[in-house]
Amino acid sequence: MTISSGIINVEEVFPGLRQAIEQIPNVAAIQEQLYHQGTFNIVPDSSGAARFYTVMMQAPVFQESLVLKPGLEGASGMALLDPDNYETKIVAQYFTYPSIALEMIRAANGYDVVEPGYQDETRGLFLRRDKGFVYQEQQVEYTKEAFSNLLPQEIFIPVDFKGDMPIDFLGYGGAWQPEFAYEPEYYFNYVSLSDALNKRFPEGTFKDKYVLIGSTDPTLSDLVGSPFRAAFPGLEVHAVVLDNLIQGRFLTDHGKWATLYQFLGILVIGTLIALAISYFESWAAGLGALIVLVGVPTLSYYGLAYDGIIINFVYPWLATVLLTGTIVIINFFVEGRDRRFVTTQFSKMVSGDVLKKLKDDPAGVSLKGQRSSVTVMFSDIAGFTSIAETMPPQDLVQVLNDYFTPMTDIIMKHDGFIDKFMGDAIMSCWGVPFPDDNHALKACMATLEQQKALQELAPRIKERYGIDISVRMGMASGEVSAAMMGSENRKSYTVMGDVVNFGSRLEPCCKDYKVPILIDEETKTQVADAVVTRCVDKIVVKGKTIPVPIYQLVGLKGEVAEADLERLRRFEEALHLHWERQWDAAEAILNDYPKDGPSQTLLKRIAQYRLEPPPPKWQGEFVKTSKK
């Protein structure tokens, strides 16, 4: 048996090949009769079980061993040879010896060449026959009949870098006993030495068989552990491996790329788990981790049982446990920090229900910026500057506190967000920090309730401080940018956009039409089924060129008197007549409502248009020349 050393060296394929300290040959009487020999070392793993079989190993050659050269030479054809010399010139101190199972297969099937190499990226040994099919040591030619019983012309044996082969154990081991549930074909035929010497066995017992002779007596300590039992006959380990080689039943771990595959598997699993924990709810991420923890061992079991593929699930399993645990712990502290931050930022800006939702899901709020559909409301005490100039500071503060408290309570009651206080003004918003499909309706209900609360609050303030207060409110709906804004040292959550600017412009417009609440067309569209509104004008605010209709928010449907509904309807009729330049018809209607603010405003405007008619392209719009 030779290795094709000119093509590839043993150490290149098997860099971790086991090396024995010394070789102990058979006794001389047996050694002299041998044509072939092999090692029978069984190296258990750290658990004491023999899960791998040493197919070949290296051992030093000493001068005294060379005395047995005829027998040694036949068994050590796997010697390391000079890669540059095709002669059998030994250049290494070590010979590479086959195991007894490998040598039995090689010798019995006439494999002259044993060559290390790779098959489909799997490391191992190729066994091939030379063309002669002759054992030169024995000078015995294979007949045609004998050849038909041999293994194929070439076989490949998967072997790892240490020269070890995973053992595919058949079962419990030992002589078959009827009380065991295992089938008898999973057991080897044991014949005692006494029966063999006295020929007490059926004829043909050893015909065309591989026979191993050894001891199974536990007192001789030739026992090793196996995956099935702690004390497994060492002799049967060789028999199991021999059967694996004959049947071609090999276990493989995908060869030299196994480590890379395993690393990629851990990387993919880890990435998926990290994404799941980061972007899904905790139960979903936990379910994903559980699927991995159960699925990988299950895949490993079925791969081994049905395809002979060794899938090391320990590292992916540990990676899953460690990664999941680490991310959960990190998220626990990060979410705790986020909850504290959210509590600090929003505790006095939103209702208790919204705050609880923020604490439960702080990641649901993007503090770095997001587009949100909202309704923005600005409210302001009419004439407050003049009031402030006449009041002592302590009274002024008390008035504002008495006003702000019920107003903010109502806003929060309707899931509103207090954006900021600006002197006597309040900026509030619905639809942030969480999306809300009913933001416009909630905003309208809040403002209507605030106006009712003011009817009770204003008399008390009048009685105590001698001042009259009324509040103007402007609302607009649309998309805004919501985020934490400010300097590095001081930031607050707020909204920005054209909708915010337009809402702030509507609030002072209330003074022009003498109404408490004005809303834009988008808000009116969203709440049309629930509230009563009337269009009071088409305006072009400062800085814009396109006219937009604005509406008075009157009340909830079902709560507005029929007489008021008729007044609102007739005003809108007059407004359209005014847009059509029918001044007389419009005035005839408006004069019926001398106490209606929008009607009086429109009458004054018509009087002005009589003196200075609008331009020919006028479509009824009123151009605001100031922001107030």
C-alpha cells in the first residue's frame, strides 16, 4: 500500500494527524506470520465515549523495529515518502500506519493505493485498486468470482484533520439478546474461542466474513464508552467501523468548510434574533428564539439519523441563548432608560393613558424625527397684554394658573399633547406622539369643552380679579415633522410644518370674525359627520398666494338649535352672493343678524367693496396683510 506522495502530502490533508510515542509490535512468533497489520488504538473523547475512530496514525520507527522489516514493510506502506523522489526513500522519522479496520478493508479488497484528498470539499482517504489486482506479498490473484464480491474499484472514506472518522454505531452492542427491543441485524455474531477451537458452530459461520479475534471479558478492561452505554466492548468498536466501511455508511460534517458554515449559521441566527428582538414584540422574539433552540437540535437529529450529516448544534444553540440573554438584558436597561426619559419628557404633556402607552412602548415614539398626521390647536386669551399691564404679578400668575389647569386637563382628557405654553397661549396637538386616526375629532371635542368650561371659569375670575376673559382658538390638520428639537443641553418634543403655521394664523383671525373657534378645511372635512361648522371666508394669509376657506366650529351635531342652524345656512348663502358680487342680495340677508359676528364683518367688507371694488379676477378671497 502506498501514498501518492508526489501529488499531495499526508500532512497537507491531515495537519493534526495523531502521533504515537512509540510502536509496540506483536510478539515475534505472530509478527513473522503477518502479511498485514494495523493499529487498534481507540481514543475516547473528554466524556469517555469513543465517538471517533483513529483511521490512521503516525508512529516512530526505531532500529530494533526494523528487524521485523518483512512484516513491518507490508503494514507500513503508508509511510511518508520524499515528494521529489518516487523511490521509497523515507525522509521522515514517522511512518503512517492504518488502523486494523482500514487495513482489513484494504487487504481484503485489493486496494493498492491509499491517497489523501478531498471529495466535494470533504477531507478523507481514497482507496483504489491497481490494474493488476494482485497481492504481491501473497502472490494471490483475484479470480473473476472473487472480484464480484469485492467493494467498488474506488471508495472514499471521510476522515477529519486528525485522521479520525466519526463512528456510526449500530446500537446497544454486545451479543444479541431476545429481551432487547433492538433487531438482531443490528448486532454482530459472537462466537466464543472455546466453540471455535472445538468447532461448535454452524457450517459456513466464517465463510466470506471478516473475523475479529479479541476479548470481551470485562475483567480484562478492554471496554470503552459509547453513545449507547458506558461499557462497550473495544473489539466491537473495530467491528462497527469495519461495518461502516463495508456498507459505505459514513457520517460527515461537510468537510473543510464545516467551520465556515457553522460560523455563518451562528451569524445568520444571531442577526435574525437581534432583529426580531429589536423590531418585534417581546413574545414574538421569544417565540423565534424558542424555535431556534428547538429547531436546531431537531435538525441535527434528523440530519444525523437520516442523512449521516453531523450538524453541531451546540454552538448555534449557545449563541442563541447568550445572544438572546444579552440583548434582553441590554434592552431591559435601555428600555428602562428610555422609559425614564419618556416619563420625564411627557409626564406633564399627555394624559395618563398615553403616558402608560409611552412607558410600555417607548420605542414606538421616534424622537429623532417622523412624519405624522395631526391636528394642531392654538389658544390665546383675548386682550391679555392689556390685562397683564394692569394686574399685580401675583394676581397675574394666579389668573393664568386658574386658566391653564382646566384647559390642560381637558386637552389631556381627549388624548391631546401639550406642546408648549407661550405666555397666555397654549399650543396643543393631537396625533402625536402616537398616531391617532381620530385626532381631528378629539381636537374639536376638546376645544368645544374648553369653551364650555370658560363659561363657568370667566365669572369666577371676573368676581375675584375684576377682569373679563375670553379665549380665541385656531385649529389646522395635516402632516407635520415631530421630533426632539433644541440644543444639545436642552431639547423638547415638538411639531413643525405649514400646518402649525396656519393653525397659529387662524387663532388671531377669530378676532376679525368675532367667533371663538376657527378651523381649516382639512379639519372640517375630517369631522363633517360629527360637528356643525360654517364657512366664514376665503382668506390668503401673509406669505401665501392661494386662498383657502376657513370655518367656524359651532358645536356637536344634535346640540345646535334649529334657529342657529338656519342662521348659519343663511350666512353661507350671503357669503356666496358676496363672492358673486351681488352686494344688495347679500346685505339683505346679513342685516337680519345684527349680533352675528361674521355677518357684521361681511357687511363692513361689502361696504368697503362698494367704495373700492375688488379687481376683475377676484374670486371672493380676503387677503390678510398681517399675521395678526
